Amino acid sequence: MQASSQTQSETPAGGRGVRFSDRVLILGRSGDGKSSLINHIAAGASCQVLIYDTKDELVVPGATPVEDPARIDWNARIIHFVDDSCELKTTGRLFDLCWKRKAAREEIGPGGKLPRGYGLVVVVHEAGDLCLDQPNQTPRSVINYLKKGRQRGLGLIAGSQRPVNIPPSARTEIQHVATFAGGLDKRDIAEIAGLYELTPQELNATLSDLHGRYGRHAFLWRDLTTRTTTAWPPLPEHLRARSIATIIEQEHPDG
């Protein structure tokens, strides 16, 4: 596999070829920059965005946090849903409502309602929280959303430190995957290497080379639709600042 390289002066992967209805998976260790890349991609989504905050660690400008799925204002452009208990019943209820958005969009009008077909992207900073790190416990509504939502204009941007612990369809249904040069746990490499059409040894070597050139905040982007792979340097500061949310936690501000 040959990975083309990009420079900081060019548009990073978040702005190239990502449709709002796609599934995007961002992988890396704590501190590598997952949250910055996730938030940058989400900020460019031209549709409604729901941020599923499972650690109550985000500030979303202009959005009031809500903790009950029944109290979500579905007319809002940005929705900040907080569930730091990660109750699977709540997760199931939330994604059931998200799934129903396919048939519940309103025509735009004086009340500022969203246009029919406007679409929805759900942002999850740790995909393992969708199943409490137990993939066989994934709520059915989450599986439906992941497997069938793309055709209904329902997208997903998800991150993970341990991709073996996420719902299987969060890997099998994706159109894009990014892995940071800081690497993954050795137990995860085998799960991810196939997405890049590489052996685990080749993926490790590629990430190591990327780390040597640009540092741990660089990332390897794979477009599974076009079967192209691009090596990206760290997201430049002016794009890191173009974020849909701010992380409260200061210890690892680059998530």
C-alpha cells in the first residue's frame, strides 16, 4: 500500500470526501488528538449534529446540555446530550429517537424547523460507551442506526481507544477510518489492519514511520469507498480551533 502525504497547508481529511451520512471512525490513544479531529469533522457537517457526551466533559457553545432523550429539542441545529452514566437503556432510547428522525423531519417554517431531508450526524467520542465495552450488549436501536441509517441521511462520527470493544458494526459499516501515529494497543492492530488492506506488521510499520516524520498527532486516513490512504500531519492550530465543542478536561486536552 502506498499512502499519499499531505501538508499542513492543505485541507485535512475532515474536509475531503466525507458525506454527512457517512460513518467515520477515529482511533488513537488518549492524548493523540482524537477529539480535536472528531470535533473538526463535526464542525463541517452541513446538517443537524447531536453530540453524545458520555463523560460530561464537553462544552458546546450555544447548546444547553440535556440529559433526558424525551427533552431533546429536535429543532436545534446542535444538540448536546449528556449521559455520564452510560445506561444502555438510555442509549437505546436515544438512538431509537435518532433512527425515527428519518420519518419525522419537518418542513422549514417561521418557527425555524429543520428542512425535510436535512439529515443528522451523531458524534460519540468513545464508541465503546455505546455498549459499555461489551459489543454483545449493543442496544438493537444502535445496531439499526449503524447498519441502516446511512441510506436515511443518518451519519456517525465516533472515536475509540480500544476498537475491539466497540459495536462490531461501528467497524464493518464505516466509510472512513483514521488512526493516529501514536498507535494502538497491540490487541487492536489485527482488528484494524484489514481496513487499510495491510497486515498488522505493515500497519505498525506505517504508523511508526508517520510518527517519526510528524509525531504522535499525525494520522493515517483511509477512505474505504475509494480504497485510498493518506498520511496527514497534525491538524494545524487554526483548524483545531474550528471545533464544534471544547473539552473541559485539561489533563489530556487533545483526547
